[in-house]
Amino acid sequence: MQRWRVLDALAGLLAFAVAAAFAELIAAVVTVVSPIVAVGDGVIRLAPAAAVHFATSTFGTYDKPVLLSVIVVITLVFGALVGMAARTRPMIATIGFTAWWAVCSIAVWADQTMVVAAGAVIGGAALAGCFALNQMLAARLPTERILVEPASQPTSANDPRQRTPSRRAFFTWAAASAGASAVAAAGAQRLGGRYVDVEAERRAIVLPAAQSPLRAVPPGAALDTPGLSPLITPNSEFYRIDTALSVPRVDLEKWRLRITGMVERPLELTYAELATMPIAEADVTLTCVSNEVGGKLLGNARWLGVPLPALLERAGVHAGATQIVGRSVDGFTAGFPTEVALDGRAAMVALAMNGQVLPTEHGFPARLVVPGLYGYVSATKWLTEIHLTTLEAFDAYWIPRGWSKLGPIKTQSRIDVPTRGRTIPAGRTPIAGVAWGGIRSISKVEVRVTATSTKDAPWMMARLGDPLSHSTWRQWVLEWDAQPGEYDITVCATDGDGETQTQDSAAPAPSGATGWHTIRIKVADR
Ligand SMILES: Nc1nc2c(c(=O)[nH]1)N[C@H]1C(S)=C(S)[C@@H](COP(=O)(O)O)O[C@H]1N2
Ligand SMILES: [Mo]
């Protein structure tokens, strides 16, 4: 009896070895994060800081290999238990592999947000493991159970019902499983180098300090109206727009920032070299040209990086080089006039966003940030080359696709509260939102509340938060005494040059939406 159970455990262990090894191999081939590494990342993320500290201080630099080995051992022990349980209840095999699939898929997804790829890769491996387990368990079925199966039909050698369970069949499957998982694991090992663990790279970076750090956000700049967009957009809530199907994972060892084209001294800088250049900080609101009036495709962050003028000066830009083109590791390009980078605005190669190493989705290891320009002409993420050319000689990614060559941000404003279409209680209520004007800042925000039963209403002056910089949005708020009824609320901003937002509606294409943001709301009867 005992020996039987040992063989069941062996079957389960080998089947999970097959699944784990194949998951590693397929992940390596399609360059998805290793599921074992992903689970390890998940453990590090979920573990209390004290436990991580204990591991690092106990195992030193071996803490990661130790963690990964522990995960492998746990997987195999889990497999052995599943094998023992599945002998009498075959459903357990399916449940065990499904559980394994779910844990690995969630971990890979958490690392990489590649939901479909992760699920499919690990699902395929789970099926292979489940198949191997069923073969081994079937080979060990008591002979009587097979014999009650009808044996009258014409037989074929491949008919599973005709296969006699035997020790031989079991050990053949066991050996095949062991062999296949060893080969798959070895293959994964060889190919595994192609996957870059960006989160580990990001964790290892110690950010340089700005030469003259910005002061903390002044209290008068941020309004605290509930529902109003925070003055600084947290990285996790920052909008994301790009053409990348999967987020580029840059190998920092191999990554270089090149400055090429019409320059005296072409440059090639490593991340470390870039980080030792003068470092600046700037608060800049990033905006997408595709943002509809009232849309959410913008965010405000504190960026840290190397001022673009410093890099251009080091390279020595030719007098005739009228265009700066940023090129991403994935081939995306964005271009803007050279004079824009040199007119005093805080254009930079950003390395950090809101005090954190640039998040992978927002361009790790480096991206361009140019105040006052829409992202599609300026904000190249996963930057690898800054190419100096002329405006005539090159059109960047979105230009042949119908978007305008120059992309200055248009003055706009948005109502955040109350929410469009809502019914709110009568009484004093704040109307609040944000307004932005590229590098022109905002000097005035006016709000009009028109009862739908009437035609005209006066414009009222909103209270503004103090400006953070010329290139950031300003929050605004207006206290309104809401009486029962139905209303249209409209906002209109004036920028720092005294230019008021046009009422004329324009679609985002080709140069950015215009028009006044208006929402309709109801105020409930008392
Ligand atoms: N490599 C790359 N960089 C890119 C893009 C892109 O598609 N690929 N999109 C640009 C556009 S259109 C915008 S609006 C901003 C958005 O930056 P975010 O995703 O960090 O908010 O990135 C810009 N940089
Ligand atoms: Mo954009």
C-alpha cells in the first residue's frame, strides 16, 4: 500500500514538473516573464517588509535564487499531494492544475499586464502536465477496473481501453515526463536570458538628486474639493497612450541614449552616464492631442531628469538643425522644433515621475517631456535616440497619419464635479475642475450655470489654486447655491497671455479639440 502512494506522489510531482518546465520554456520563447520569477515578484510584493529584510540579510545576494528554489520545491510538493489525492478522485488533478494555472497567470499578469498571453502560455503547460498525470494514473489503475470495460469491440492497438495498465506503462510515462521536463527546463534556461525583469531593474536604481530640488507642493496650490482631480496625478492613475502592444522591456545593460544627426559630437550615453549629468525637476502637465473636450487623457506629474538643453549643448547642435526627433526602442518617433527645446521651458529627458523611477508603462528607462506640447509630437517613451534634423526632412509617426506637424497644447478646462448627468441635493455645492494652457498657465476660470428653462445666465469667477508652474494645470472651484431644477454648467478658461478659450467646437484631429466643456445636471427637490 505504502509503495503505491509513493508512486502516486511521484506521478504528481513529475506532472507538475512537466507543467512548470513547459510554462518556463514557452514563456522564454514568447519572451513573457518567467512564471516562477513572476510568482517570486508577487511574494516580494506581498511579503511584509520585515520578511524581505530578513531574507536579504540572511541570504545576501542569494536571496532571489533561494526564493525561486523554494517556489519550485513548493510546486513539486504540491504536485505530489495532488498526485496522491487524484488517484481516488480524478477531479483533483484538474482542480490542482487549475489552481496552479491561476496563481501563475495572476503573477505574470501582475508583472506584465499581458493577460491573454500569460493565461494561454501557462494554460498550455497546465494541460500538458494534466495529461501526463492522467497517463501515469491510468497506467496504475487496478486491473479489475479496466477489465469491466467492454472488450468486445474490434480492438486497435491505440485504443486506451485496450491498454493494459502496467508498471511498465507507468514507468515509461514517468521517465518520459522526467525527460521532457528536464529538456524543457534546460531550453528555458538557455532562452531565458531574452526576458528582461524590468521591475528588478527599476528596484535596483538609486535616483540622482536634482541640483535645485523643487519645494514641496505649496498648500495654496491644491484644492481639496471631493471628486476634484488631485493636483499631482498619482502614477497609478496617470493616463497611458501609446502604440505598444506589449510594454517594451528595456535591458538597462544594453540600453544607450544616442544623440545623432546634425550635431558636432554624436553622443552615446549609458543610464549611469545620463544620471551623472546635471539633474532638474519640473512640474509639467502632459496632455494627449486625442483628448476630447471634458476628456481624461491628461495628467500632471513632477518629473526629474536631464535638461534637454544640457544634452544638446554637449552634442553641439548644427545651426540648421530645426527639428528634434525622439525615437523609441519600439520605433515610435515624435518630433518638434529645436527652438522649442531651447526657449527656456523645462524640456527634459525624464528618468523619474513623482519621485519614482519612471514606470515601465510611462517609458522606463527614459522619456522626453516637453512642456506645452501634446505627447504625440514630444513625449517619446522608452527613448533611445534623439536625432537632430530639419522640419522638412522628417515627419514623425503621427504626421503622415493626418495629425498636424506642430502640436502646441490648446487652452482647455474641464468640470470634474458635479458628475455629468447626476442628480445632486439642493444647497451649497462646489463646482470644480481643472484648467490648463500649455506653457501659458491659466489666469482666469469662469463658470456659467444656466437653468434649462431659461436662456441666459451670468458668468461667475471661479477661485483658482495657486499655480504650480506655468506648464501645469490649475484647479478651480466655485461654490454654488443649488436650487431644484435642471442646469447646464459650462466652464471657460483664460490663459496667462489673456487669451480666452474659443467656444468653437473642434474634434481632436488634427490639432487638438476646442470648445467649452458643458455638463447637464439636476438638482433634486428639497
Ligand atoms: N514610444 C512611444 N512614446 C509615446 C507614444 C507612443 O505611442 N510610443 N505616445 C505618445 C503620446 S500620443 C502621448 S499622449 C504620451 C502619453 O504618455 P503617457 O502614456 O505616459 O501618459 O506618450 C507619447 N509617447
Ligand atoms: Mo497622445
